[in-house]
Amino acid sequence: MSSPKQTILVIGGTGAQGAPVVKELTRDSKYAVHVLTRSTTSGSALELASLPNVALIPGSSLKEADLYSALTGIDIAFVNLNGFAIGEKAEVYWGIRIFEIAREKGVKHFIWGSLDSSYKISGYQPRFRTGHFDSKAKVADWISAQPRDGAMKWSVLTSCMYVETLSEMLRPFPEMIDGEEVMVFKAPVGDGAPPFIYLQDLAKYARWIVENPEKSNGMNLRAATESIGWEGIANAFTEVTRRKAIFRDITLDEYFASGIFPNADAKVGHSVGHDDETLQTYRQNFSGFWNTWKESILQRDYEFLDQILPERVKSVKEWMVLAGYTGKPGSVLKDYVDMGEARKVAAAAAAKA
């Protein structure tokens, strides 16, 4: 007789990172996957529901009753909270609390989707403080202090900048330069060469963690595809598309004045009250974000990553070829999509006024 399928609960399964994880875990019939979601009728939820062996579980990752129910009968939990939406304080609390409830309910393996804290790595230099990095890293640090030989194994999967955002918030824009159309990649990043990750490979790393619990127990797996600067990105774009591209370094002030955010001085954390003093503004948060990439604070061990996933995509250029990348806009980050929808609503309201 075959052994029963393990059941995996994915929290954050409808997001940019979680959805590829769900798809990777269901590419065969090895696992039953439950996805906790506030809306079982959203487009992203319905797309996941169409996959084999996926069950949508209605509920919130910020409500204990829903968590106790969702974690009942679960073998493995993969948890990736949207700290950008709920704020640093809430992510720290709920990240720890979900771990505790998972342990209560007899979950065998807890996997936390994390980010590095450049603020901590730099020795707490304030120019690197980035709330949506720091909250995940604080939870990861707390988890890393838990016993490795306890009843519940734990692992941390640390990601970085999604390469797919080169079609969204990092995408190039065409300009006419000396009578020629040139695609311009603009960012306040200088000579920095930060790590990027291909989301489908990130999902494969997640599956490796699931399928190798003895090796992954107690591990913080810091995933990436390649560390590359913006000059390299522009050159790769030209090589792949045969279209001329350049990188234009800009200042942080120019970046925030570009309209990338409707109000750079609004508080990050659109799902919570903005009178919370622990919330950073978009300007503060993304100043730390870009300073991190500009000074190449975060490093990766690519030799180790090759050992785990030999078939991984190894460069941004390789991803561009695989994805048929053209620089055209696409939707990746849920928060960025929501921001775009909010702009449309505001524009429509202004037109009626």
C-alpha cells in the first residue's frame, strides 16, 4: 500500500512567491496542498483551485481561530506573510504566533519565507533600515533560536529581488535618444550588484526543503539566481532582444519624484491604520531598499545553490531568454497591482468630480 499524501498548508499562497510554490508542489500527485486565503473567489485563488490536489481554506492569517482550524491535520506549513501590507510589527507578532500554533497542532515541518535584514547585516546602519526586510528577518532569527531536535522541524527560505519585477516596478521605459528609440533602465542603484531570484526556481528550492527535511532542518537557505548590476541587465536585454538599452543612474529624490508611488510620504502597511508609529513611509522604506542594493550588502553562495538545484536558471540573461522578456509591463507583486487599481479608482473619481 502507498503511504498517504502529506498535507501542506501554504499561507500567502496567492501572492507572487506563494503561487509558484503551490504550483511546484502540485506538479505531481505527491502532496495535498491547502491554501489559506481571505477570498476564495478572487482570480488568483480560483487559478490555484483549478490545480490538482489543491483545496482553498477560507480564513485570515491574522486571526487565531482561522489559524487553529487551518493548521489542524497539517504535516508541513509554508508561511510567507505580506509584511508590506500589514507592517513590521504585525508580521513579527504573527510570524512567531503562527509558528507557535503550528507546534501546538502537531505540524511536522515549519518553513518560513524570509528576507535578509541589511540593517542587521550592516551593523545597524540606519540608511539600510527597510521595514519589510527587517520584520521577516526578525521572525527568522526567532525561529533560528528554536530547538532543531524538537518535535517540529523548521527551515527558513530567504529570497531577494524577484527577477520578474523587471516587467513591473523595475521595467525599462523607451526614450528617443539621438533619433533612436532606447530602452532605459533607471534606478538609484549606482554600481551595486544585488541578487535576483527567478520565482519558479525559488519554488523548487521550497520543494527541496520539503523533500529533504533531515538536510533542511535548521537551515536558512538563501536563494538567488544571480547577483548583477543594472549595466549588466541593460547589456543582457540588448543581447537577448537586439534592442538598444542603457542604464541611467538616478538619485533617490529623482526616484520618488518619478511617480513610482502615489504618495512617497504615506505610510507603508495599507492593511493597517496609518497612525501606527512603527510604520515607515514609502520614502523611508524604499530608501533602505535601494541603499541595500546600491552597496551590495547581501551576498549569496552560488556554489552551494548549484549543489541543491543543478538545473537552476543561473543568470538574468538566461531568464530573459526563457521568459521571452521584452521589457513590456506585466503584473507580479500583489501590492503593486493593488496600487495600480487604487490609482484607477482615484482617477475615475476625479473625472466624475
